[in-house]
Amino acid sequence: MVSPTLTVRFDMIFLFGPGRWGLVGLGWVVADFVAPAMVESAGSRLAACLGSSLAKGHAFAERFVVARVHGNLEALMYDPLVPSTSATHL
């Protein structure tokens, strides 16, 4: 038997698509644990990132196939492709 929670989760992914996330702070915890888990999850997509420099952001984006790299927090926060933001290291 499928649990009701599992059914709701898959229904939401089907209706709304996976959650699109923007990551702020691209240190080793994010690179080694958070981003790989999000990439492997059917319910998440890495839509944007913000690192301490554009070069670090672009390297992270290339490694994890992130669509957008932002140069400042305001740009990421108002990105229409990023309804959810996780600030892990500020």
C-alpha cells in the first residue's frame, strides 16, 4: 500500500513540477552534501546560485548544472525562476 504522504508528494510534483531552488553560499557543505542530494532528488531542481565570486558561482553551476549564476543576493531573491531560496552560509 502506498502511503498518503507519498501519494500527495508525487501528485504535487506532477501538478507543479519539481521545486526550484536558489542556493546562497557554495562552500564545502553545500558542494559535498546539499547540492548532490538536491540533484538526485526528483522533487528538486537547482535553478540558481550565488557564491562569494562570480567565478566560484560559475564553477559550481558547471559542476551541478545550475541554470543561473547571480552576482548579488537581490538578483537571486527576485529571480522569477527561484520561488524557494536556501541561505546556508551567510
